[in-house]
Amino acid sequence: MMQIHQAEFLLSNTDYQKCPTPDKPEYAFIGRSNVGKSSLLNALCNKKVAHTSQQPGKTRYINHYLINQHWYLVDLPGYGWARASKTDRKEWETMIKDYLTQRPNLLCVFLLVDIRHEPQKIDLEFMEWLAEAGVPFVMIFTKADKIAKTKTKYKASQYQQKMKEQWEELPQYFITSSENKVGMDSLLEFIEQINLNFEQKSEN
Ligand code: GTP
Ligand code: MG
């Protein structure tokens, strides 16, 4: 079972072309502002490498972290931030959508949604955009500690039930809590598997 024993902040920028050399497997966190992207990165790494805040709009750029010298985790700024100006939103959209579609080593995107909420239009639309753009993604339900443990699976399946109205194939999902470290092992296992496939492909 893979453990993260090294996590190091590399760089922060607004341009996918200035990101680190795309020679390692890469995974990025996206979702509504305040959903817990930076917190999940810290929880996975067992280390406070990313800045978090109670206020939405904390993460502003594309932030690369080198994990175990071998792969990248990327913390992105969230969408749906009410106080963002129209210009901010346009800039966000260009920066994020260019990054997500142009980064050649981005193997999977983690789309985070708060487990407490009903499916929101903004998230469903973003997932549709990902699917249409051909960006591979899985869903991560966050803040599972905020509802009764017995309800987490029900909530997640309810969400997927709703997606079924539009989607032929539902994305894989994980239930997590950065507070209680729920779901970290499953997520690491998932990443490890993709890393292994990536290595085998590069060897052939
Ligand atoms: P932006 O950078 O603004 O896009 O937000 P973000 O998605 O990175 O959210 P962030 O990780 O900064 O967390 C937002 C707030 O939610 C913080 O107050 C966190 O402490 C809280 N939070 C994040 N994850 C969890 C969790 O699993 N459980 C609980 N109870 N709180 C959480
Ligand atoms: Mg953040």
C-alpha cells in the first residue's frame, strides 16, 4: 500500500505552459471554492503543504506539489466563488480550462463536491464540460464527518441517482473526510494503480 512520505511545494502559476516538465503522473483537485480541495491535499500528504481557509477564494493559481519524488498533485482555485468579478471568472476559466485540456501528463482529475449538498447545477455543468472535453475524472465527496456515518453512502448514491437522468455512465466516486482522514487509503490505492499503468506504458 502506497504511503506519501514526501510532499513538496514546487511552483504556482497561471499558465499551463509554465508548469513543471510534464514527465510524471499528475492529478488535480477541482470543485467549488471552499469544498475542501486544499484540505484534502494536506490530508492525503499528512502535512500542511497547501493553504486552506474558511473563506472561499483562498487558492488562486495552479499549484504543483511533488509527491514521493515521483508524481504530482495539483491544487487549483475553485469555481462558484460569489464575490469573484466577471473578469476574475473569465481569467479563472481560461487558466483552468487550458490547464485541464492541454496538460499532457494529467492522468485524472478529482472533482470534489460537498457530501451534504444536493447536486448543484454548477458542478453538474462542470462535469459535463470535463466529459465533453475528454478529461478523465472521478468524483470525491468531501466533509463526510459533517453527516452521520450511516448516511454517507446513501447521500452519495442519491447524488449519482440524480446524475443518471443525464449520464449514461456514472463516474467512480470516493467518500472522504479530511478532518477524520476517511477515504485516504482508497484514494491512494486508486492513484497507485494509475501510476503503475503509467510506468508500464512508458516501459513499452
Ligand atoms: P478554495 O481554495 O477557495 O477553492 O477552497 P478549497 O476547496 O481549497 O477549500 P479548503 O481546503 O480551503 O477548505 C475550506 C474550509 O472547509 C476550511 O475551513 C476547511 O477547514 C474546511 N474543510 C475542508 N475539508 C473538510 C472536512 O473534511 N471536514 C470538515 N469538517 N471541514 C473541512
Ligand atoms: Mg484551496
